[in-house]
Amino acid sequence: MLVSSMGKLAIHGGQPLRQRPFPPWPVSGARERELLDQVLASDQWGGGSELVSRFEELFAQLHDCAHGVAAANGTLALEMALEAAGIGKGDEVIVPAHSFVSTASAVSRVGALPVFVDIERDSYNLDPAQLDQAVRPSTKAMIVVHFGGVMAAMDRVQEAAARLHLTLFEDAAHAHGAEWNGRRAGSLGLAGAFSFQNSKPMTAGEGGILVSNDQEIAARARSLANCGRRPEQGWFHHFAPASNYRLGGLQAAVLLAQLERLPEQIRLRTNNAELLLKALSVPGIRFQAVPDAASSVTFYLLVGRIDADLFGMDRNQLLVALNAEGIPCRSFYPHPLYANPLYQELPCRTEPCPAAEKACQDSFWLPQRLLMGSEEDTLDIARAIEKIYQTAKPRKNKKKSGRGTAGVTRNGSPG
Ligand SMILES: *Cc1c(COP(=O)(O)O)cnc(C)c1O
């Protein structure tokens, strides 16, 4: 027990456990301003800025890739990857049923058919065991999402992709700097797409990038992002009816500074996540499994779920109580992607997805900034959950043996 006397819950008029705010997100400093000044002093504020190419190079390098093509956002980076690989009408693309809409809408926007496949209950990532039965002759590709910054089971994913002749793409919008067995996110498929939207582990407010080790994919993506131009062929020479997806120089300046901070921020979140998981000892709460092979995890989200019988409260009640105690915490996607009005209208194919359905009912996430404070800030999260548990009325027997029941073990089996 972290505190002996917890008192009345804030939802019942008691004192909130925590009054101080958690650290803000996003964060910036002198380095962002210095690089912004460089761009402002130059005559290239747009996609032609030298800082854009410098950022593309550094970001790709950090993700074990030879090529980086910056874009206005992560959604477009996904679309570029699919289109550059020639995915389109008549093709099916497997996507996890539980993700942000862009993973699927990018498939629809290039004219292909999204096939929704279930996630694993414990990892929240695409379940490779479902792939064999999901594949049809027209299934050409799959997109894995590294949810919350824990990479998908890439050994099994890559094995299945090779065996089933699927082109593999990574939606790495949560996974800047994440690793699987020492290999960086974005380098394990044909191409990877990252987002620099406001909430993501690195941000310029908006932004995205495609990374790849395939020279041809990168060249096609660059042309798609740049009005159908080709290198060395002149500004007013266009070879495809492409759009303009370019990232600007001012954004690249901010992103270069954000990239310098990324390793330290990942270290901080990892340390705090480990501290939190060790400290928390209530039944009925589990966190996303982190396999040994996930050698770097961004902790963009700390994903948890609640067993209402064991804890004595359901997910929505827990969220209200936690927020009242001063722990800002959010519920999951309200439904799997196929339940969006969009896919009631648009063609798609849906495999059975019981784990994705369940996750939308019983899971919650703690945003990254909650893991970016001091040890005391972090322990407040555990204290608040314990305080709430003390007043909850589990339907199953309240056992006091509890230590470690909430944690995640490094071997992938949640404790
Ligand atoms: C944020 C996000 C995207 C899209 O990125 P934008 O930059 O917002 O377009 C794609 N996939 C996932 C899983 C995301 O979380």
C-alpha cells in the first residue's frame, strides 16, 4: 500500500489526491527557436529549405532507413507509401480493426479495400495468427500499427507477410524511436509512415514522414508529394497528376530540435512506466504486454484495461474517478474502425474482431505526458488507482495478496 489512509474519493466530494498539473505537451525550448530563426533568416521557408532535407536524412537514419520523404502529415505519408507501391483498385489491404482511422482510410483513398483484422488482447497489435484465414487472392498488403509505441510482433508478422506474399507497411505514428530486437520502427517493411501531429512523440503541430530502404518507393513517394516533379527535371515539369504534400522549413526546424530530445524523453517515460508498473498492486488492472523483443518502447500511450468484476468498477467509472483525483486519463477508441459511419458506407471486409471489440469496452490510456514528470508525479497515478480501488466493491473476492497483479512482465505475459 502506497498510502495508508486514502480518504473519500473526489467524485464523492473528497479531496482530490492530486492538485498539481502533470507536465505539459508539447514542449519546446531555445533549440527550436534557434533553428526557427535560421529558417526565418533564409530565403527558403518552404519545402525547399535545407533543414527539410537535413531532417529527412537524420530521421531516416535514426530509423535504419536510407530514405526519408517528409510530408504535411502522417495520413498522407501512409497514402504515399501505398500509392508508391502500386496498391490500388482491386487490391485488398489488411489493417488492424483497432487504430486511428487513417490506417484504413489511406487504403480507401488509394482505391483499395481495407480488410479489418483483429488485434491480440494483450499486445493491442495486429494478431498474426489471424492472417492466414483473412487472406484472399486479391489481398496484396498489410499495414501493422505499433500501438502506443510497443512494436507489433514483427518476427511473426514478417514471416506471415513472406509466406502469404503480402507487402508489409508500418504505420509507425506512435513509434518514433521504437525498436524490435534492435531494429528500428519503419525499417521492417517496404515503407513506414510516421506522424508529427500535436499529440505524437515528436511534433511540429502537424507533419509526417515516409521512410524506406527501397530507392524506387522513395523516389515515387517524393514525386507524389511534390506535384509530380522528378529530380533534376525542372520546377515546371510534371510527370503525374500529383498533389503537394510537402512539409515546410519552419516545421522541419521544430522537428530537428524535437528529434534531439527524443532519446532522453523515451528514457524518462520508460523509467517512469517501470516505476508505475512496479508500484501498482491492485487486482483487475493490467497494462499492455511489452515483449522482450520490444527493445525500445516510446510509451506514447500507457495502455491499460480493467476487469470490472475484480476491480469493482467498470472502465467508464474508473475514468471519471481518476480524472476527479487529478489524473487526466482517456478512454479508448469508442468502436473498432469498421463501426465508423464511414465503413457503413464504403466497401470494406471485416473478419471477426472480438479482442478489438473488448478493448473498446474495457481499455483506457494514459497520455505520454503523465510519464514525463518526477517519480512522485508518477507514483501519484498508482496512489490514485489504489485509492479508488479501496472504495470499489469487486463482485469477486477482494484478495489482499495482490502485489504485482497489475504489472506487465518483460516476457509478454501480463502479471
Ligand atoms: C496520428 C495517427 C495517424 C495519422 O497521422 P496524422 O499526422 O494525424 O495525419 C495515423 N495512424 C495512427 C495510428 C495515428 O495515431
